[in-house]
Amino acid sequence: MFHRLLIANRGEVAVRIARACRELGIAPIGVVSEADRDSSWCADFDQVVCLGPGPAAESYLCMDRIVQAARQTGATAVHPGWGFLAERPRFASLCRQHGLTFVGPEAGLMELLGTKSPAKAAMHAAGLEIVPGSEGPLADVEAAARCARSVGYPVLLKADSGGGGKGMRRCADEGELREAFAAASAEALASFGSGALYLERYLERGRHVEVQVLCDVFGRGVHLGERECSIQRKHQKLIEESPSPALTAEERAELGERALLAALGVGYTSAGTIEFLRADTGELYFMEMNTRLQVEHPVSEAVTGIDVARAQIEIAANRPLALAQSDVRPRGHAIECRINAEDPSAGFRPTPGKLETFELGGAGDGPGTVRVDTHLCAGDRITPHYDSLLAKVIVHAETREQAIETMRNTLQRARVRGVSTTIPLHLAVLDSEEFRSGDYDTGSIPGWRSHG
């Protein structure tokens, strides 16, 4: 096992990984920008190295500085967390060139699965269905128009590299397609360094369902069931739950098995997530695979009792999985709400500032248990440089109804002053008939339409 591990990230994910390190007897090493240097969460590390100024391009995205920090502090492994450099094959290669273990899959596999068209081809060969669309990147707008006529409107244009909604456009007809193509390509180029686009049929009332897998270097793996992630805004997830209310027990078991076999079929190692789009007729189509720890991994931890972050580090240290699929026995229901420093009533405008009060619930908030993953406390300052995530509130209960009640009670009792938060949005969703019935999709935010 590693003695010292550098966490190439910041905030909540860095604190989460530091906790897993300590449970394994590993000394966590942190990196910060000048904007984060005085943050309370720096105390979670044994040692902290300042990378540079506040902008991420001058600090958290500087690969050479991070590798240098690892070497000078005696770390033998680097964990990228999520975001920033987590899915950059070049960073994984750079770490390994300098004798550092990268906590994640091999760079070549990251590159294969990080570009949509090759990933779809690989997963289709491994047995997963894919959404009808172009076989690879589109040569130009004329190729896009021909493909769209073949698969039928509406369609989605998507960036072949990256994700998060960048370079994505829904087109209802050929006129919209021709108008959107250049703008989508330019946005993809600016965001990911490649303007390549591909096209797929847009599935009305689709649902985002994903499967968490853990695969070791000895060819063994398990899946931890699925997460429902259809509550989204601009393709960014807001609320996740497990199990999905859209699947039957039989569908759930089949999906998990198919996802795991596909991951093993492409030689995947580490923690990873295979994302599917579920049509309203029940078909499940492969969308992409995230070759990293996911923000919403605590949902799977809550229902299975398995520490995903810890397992990921153990796999990187060449330890065999201590689990068989029969050992994974999900129970109850879990829900996660991502609490951001944003004002949902003002178009989700970010609200940086000082946290004057920061209390997010605890015991006695309902029939379930409550877990709060955060890096913050009262007195900390939310800067405009980074993601606005304040905390993730995760509840677990015996039934979905009890989990909803527990989350609702927890958020109603929360006290946050100094910045606006998305808590009102979450409460509106939890109170909506669509969410409570489980009959919702990616097309809208349940309960929020009337709020603007």
C-alpha cells in the first residue's frame, strides 16, 4: 500500500479522498491555489503544496507542477478526484513517466473511453446497445443532415470529446441543425480542444441511469447497482437516487450484469461509471463511461455499504477485490442532493461570498440516516474561481418514501447564511408529484417550472 498519496484536486472531493487515505493508513498530501491557501479544509492533509494563483489554469490544471509537488513531498501515488485532470490521459501518462501510480485506469483506456465515437464502438462490441446515430465524427454539416434524415428528428449534436453539455444542441428539424452545427463545433473546440461532433437520435422522455463498477487488475469485477440521475439542469446533475424507480428488479439485475461484462470486456480497471439513456419504451442505450470517481458515488455507498473511494485506491495498489458479486447486497433507498452556492430564482447565478452560518442537518431529521459530505464550515469564503458546490447531502432509509421524508426534513432545517443556495430548488423537487411518483425524466426539473 502507498505511504503518501497526493490528491490533485480541491474542496469536497479532496477531503473525501483524504478520509479514504487515512482509513487505509496513507498520509494524504494536498495541493491548493493561492485562493484556497487559507481555507479550513487544508487541515485535512498532512502536508499542503501551493501550486500558483487562483485561476485553475494557473494552478489545479498545471500538470507539471502537480507532478513536481508529488515528487518533492515523497508521494508515490496521485489521485485526480473528478473534474480538472481526472480524465486527461496525458496527465495519467505523465504521472507514470515519473514513477507515480495514477489512481485510475491506464491512459490508453482513458483515451479510448473519453472520446465518444470510439467509446460507443468499443462498448457496442462489448455487448451494449447504442443510440442510433452517426458511426463516428461528422465531416461537416451536410454529413450531419444526411445522418439526421436517416435516424429521424429530433436529434442531438454532441461534442466527440468531453461532456457536461458543452457543444450539445437539440435540433427539431434540418433548419435548426444547420443553424446549430457551427456554434456547437466552436463551443466544443473552446471547451475540449476539438470541434468534432457526432449525432444521435434524441429520445423523448429519456432517463439517465448509470451503473457503478469496480474492476481490479486481475480481471475481477463487481457492479454496485444503478443510480437514477435524471434530475438535471443543462446536463448537470442536481439530485441522484438509488435504486432507480424506473426499473424492475429483473431489469436492474440484467443492467448491472451487462454493464459489468462490458467493463471487463474492454479491460477496464479502477472505479468507473457506465451511463445509459433509458427510452420511455424501456430500452437502455449506452451513452458514455466515466473513467473516474463520480460526484454521486455516495449514493451507491449508502445502499451497498461499500466504500467506493477506498476500493479505488486499493485497486490502484494492485490489491485484488475482496468482493464477489454475491457479496454486494443493496438494501433500502438513498437520495443525494447537491447543494450549490447559486440563486435558482435568478437564473442560477453563482453567489460567491463568506459563509456566515453553515449547518446542514444531522440526527433526528427523519426515519433515515443523514450523511453530509462537505469541505466547508462557517467562516469559509466561496470564491468565484471554481465549482459552486457547497456540500452533498445523502440520506438512506428503508423505503423511498422514508428517504424523501428524511431529505425534506433535513433541508428544511438547514441554516446557511452569507450566500444563496439551491436548497429551495431541491425542496420544490422533493414536494413535486412527479418526483414522489418516480415518473420523471431529463426533460424538466419537477416542481420548479412554476418558480421560473
